[in-house]
Amino acid sequence: MAVEGKRKHTGLVLKLFSVTVLMFGFGYLLVPIYDVFCDLTGLNGKLDANAEQTQDYAVKTDRIVMLEMVTALNEQTPLIFKAKNSKLKVHPGKYYTVEFYAENKTNRPLHARAIPSVTPGLAAEYLEKTECFCFTEQVFKPYERRVMPVRFVINPNFPERYNTLTLAYTFFDLTETSVN
């Protein structure tokens, strides 16, 4: 009887251990699975954080795309952050410069980073930025105010089914993690 009870416990322990290992493995694989899912579906329009080379495109004057600019701050980021204009009508192939305004609301230096995203996600590959404050970490002096330009073009091959493109930036406070 004691041997049979011991076998039951051993089997249960092995099953619980196996479930734990499988759960850990699944959790570990979620990030690569999510990245593949985003690549296949075009969701979560991640932008490359590098400047594109300027190219000459034929401007599509017969087409207008509405570009919406959205700004956000992560949690307690002590900035005022907004787009000078929240909407802009653009012609694919023509270069534009838009301005964003940021102000450090504290009496201490602030290290921050803006993370961009594009909606719809499939459109991210058609928005080419040649200049952007999001390419590097921004260091603000106490109470500093700054106008930050973004220069971009929408590739003329931008699919006709899209008429609106949303460019969003979220600023994150990196002051505690930055090396001074």
C-alpha cells in the first residue's frame, strides 16, 4: 500500500513539474511568437528607429493622405508634450516637416526617449523618416522648452486602401536608468 501511494505522488510530482516547464517555455516563447504574428498581420506598427536616406520620389498630387499625430506620456513622465498640428494632409512622395513641442516641468535634468508607432501597422514600412527626435535619447535641462522637428515622406507606393495614417509617440522618462 505504501509503495502504491508513493508511485501516485511521484506521478503527480512529475506531472506538475512538466506543466511548470511547459508554462515557462510558453512564456519564454511569447515574445518571438508575438513578433512573428505582428510581421504576418501588420499589427503593432513598429517603426525603425533609424534615419532613412533621402530619395527623390514622384509626388502623387492627385492623392491626399490624412496624417494624424498623437502624443502620450508614460506614467509619471514630467513633460508637456504635444504636436504643433494634430492633423496634416499630405501627398505621397512629398517631404514634410512637422514640429512637436516638449517642456521639462521639473527643476532637474530629464532624460527621456520617444517611442514611435504607426497605425495601421502595415503602413509603417511606407512612412520614411529622415529626421526625428525619436532616433536618440533626449536630455532636457530644468524647465527647458524645445521644438523638435520630424521630417518624413510617405512612400508613393502606399496602398490606396489607406486614406489615414496615425503617427504616435510616447515619451518615457529614463532619468533613473540613464548614465550621467
